[in-house]
Amino acid sequence: MTKPACWGVLPLALLLGACVGGGAVPAGAGPATPPRMGTSTRPIVHPSAVPPEPSVRQLIPGRIVAATPLLPAPVLPGPGASTAATAGVVAGPAVEDLPLDRRQADAALAAFRRSCPGLMRRTDASGLTRGADWQPACAAAAAGTRDPAAFFARYLEAVQVGDGAAFATGYYEPEIAGSIEERPGAVPIYGRPADLLDVDLGSFSDELRGKSVRGKVVGTKLVPYDDRTQIEEGSLDRRAPVIAWAADPIAFFFLQIQGSGRVRLPDGRILRIGYDTQNGRGYTGIGKLMRDRGLLGPGQTSMQGIVAWLRDHPGEGRAIMRENKSFVFFRELDGPPVGAMGYAVDGQVSAAVDVKYVPLGAPVFLSMDRADATGLWVAQDTGGAIKGSNRFDTFWGAGQAAATVAGGMAARGTAFLLLPIGTVARLQAGQGAAAAQP
């Protein structure tokens, strides 16, 4: 699901300001001294967090493995680390020793196979791999296998980036009520405005390479585009197409945070919409604002608690939502939600990552303090708020069960990237990968 600027699809935990680079291991798990590259051992520790309730576990029968995360191996990041390659890597445990079950491996292999064309074509901004490195695994995946777990063990090796300490949140595909025609109280779901411009600043100066802005032309000047308040008060009049009308402004606000979703029409038909672009304004997580202002009491710090407060305080709630100046524009989708690679994303399989630390399309094994987050995922999406090494946003699909898991997801543990055999040896030998591009 290609996501907004502070999302990519924005993790629900970020509504409470839970976005952190990297993550943390359970209390008492931190190692003391760094070993030589690739020589670490990883004892099992008990998680500090309470495992999910049985009802949540039963939602995901294919992803129930031990919720006792592996310790990360200590490693000192390189000076000025800004990619996985400069953060430093160590070899992880043997892939055959990871607790993969058949159903999990089947789903991950299907997602990996689908991602292979992009994986081999893209420049890997993490600096870890080259397109050609993936060819043997991708060719074998295309040929098919009767034993997916054995496939991963044969063609890939587990690699820890930096300190390996991972933090994972969750996102899902929401469904809201709406209509094609305007109805009382409904708000417009806009497509991309005709006057919204994307400006590549790198085309004007080498010093600005990799940076861009969005805005509009007023007279002879490029100015910031309309913010959320201006748009909600009608500033886009005839400047942007209206795809549909959302019956509930609060539900639509959260759908914008997710980046894509379903609109259920009065006759029962489903209109699927996906992120097209946004107005270029910075994202502000309203949950953190509400928490900092003491508006959320005990038991209210979940997404459900935030929504309840907004409904109980409509005037104040509208003002708080407008403090998030970012506004998302959508397009109609013909099929399932699509990630940053341009391929469909799958619930309980796909994850959003920072491409400077994880190659898009690569499998990742998360050993976390929550059983539902632990297991094999495939990096198929990105998010403006998903930044730093070992930072993941797990996708849970559509429906209320998915919303419940995603809304409460905040897991910590250790991440291991599954990369082509020989990657660690090559990087430690100083050969590097293709030059990373911003």
C-alpha cells in the first residue's frame, strides 16, 4: 500500500507518538561488548511484554511460534551510519534453525516470488545487495519447490543489521461507509488536484539531490499547498476530482492515515481506494498531542480510545485533527492494495520498511516479544514514518480482527534479514554493493 508522507501506510501506534528508530530489546537483554563481525551467539530470553490474548492468537494460526525473542548480537555501527551497510552487519543464526512453519514459509515464498522482478531491478539503497545477487534465489523460487522452509535455508542467510534491536507496529486496510453522491454530513474523498506540483529540488542543485517538495503556483511563485483546514473548508473547489463521499469524517481521517481502504456504498458494493499523493505538508500524530495535553485517560491510548474521545468532543476533536496539516489524495483501485514495489501486499506477510536498511523485496525474520509479530515477513512497502534500522510496520489485511491486532501492535525483539548466501562475507571483505542512490 503506497502510503502518505508520514506513513507509507502509517502505523497505528504512531498515533500515540510511538515511532522510534530501531527499537529495544527486553529488559536485561543488552549485551556488553561487541564481538568480531559474524562471530556472535544468541541465547534465548523471555519477553518482557505480555503475549497476545488467545483470541488474537487464534486469528493467526499460521504465525504462532515461540514468543521468546532471540537476543541481538552486539555490533558497533560505523561512523555516520545512514544505511545498513554503514551500520554494520553480523551473521545471524542458520536459517534452518529459525522456527518457520510450513504455512508461514509458503506465504512468504509466494510474496518473495512476486517481488523478485523488482528486487533484481532496483538499486538497493541499503548498500547490502546487488540485483544479480538475488538471481539464483529468484530463479529457484520461480521454478517452484515442495519445501519452502528448505528453499530459504538453501539460498539465503540470516543477517543482523546494526544492533539488531527491532521495533514493529501494525497497519491494516480499513473499511468506511460512503456514497458516490453527496449526502448530508459527508466529506469528499479527493483525487489528485490538477494544480498540485511535485518539484525535484535535485534538478536545480546537486546539493539538494534526493530532496523534493510539493506545492502550487500562485502568480510567479511556488508556494506550499493548501493544508488540511483549508481543504476541509472548501479551498479545492473544482480543483480536484471527487472520487466518492465519506459518511464519517473521523473514519475518513483514519483511513487517510492508513493510506488505502474500502468504501462500502449504500447498495453493498465496495469501492477500493489507494494513496495517490498528499499535499506536501508535514504529518502530526494526534495521539501524541492528546497524550501530551492530558486528554487521554487510562485505557484510552489505543486507536479505539482516541476515536471515542474525538466523538465525545466533536469541536475539540475537529481542531485537533486539523493540527495534522497533511492531507491525502486517493485514486480508485481495481484490485487489492499495492505496496511501494507496485505489487499486491498480503495480510500477515507483507511489511513496510526503511529502504536504506532493508532491500525492498527481501524476507525478514522477526523474533519478537509478541507471538503474532514473530515470524517471516517480506519487505514490500515503505512509510515516511518507518525510519531507521530494524524498524518494521506489519500489514494485517482487512476487517475488524485485522484492525484490532494492528491497532495494538507494538512489538520489540530482534530482526534478521534473509539475504543471498555470501552477503556477509562479501561485505566484510570490503567489496560492498552497488552504490546506493537516495
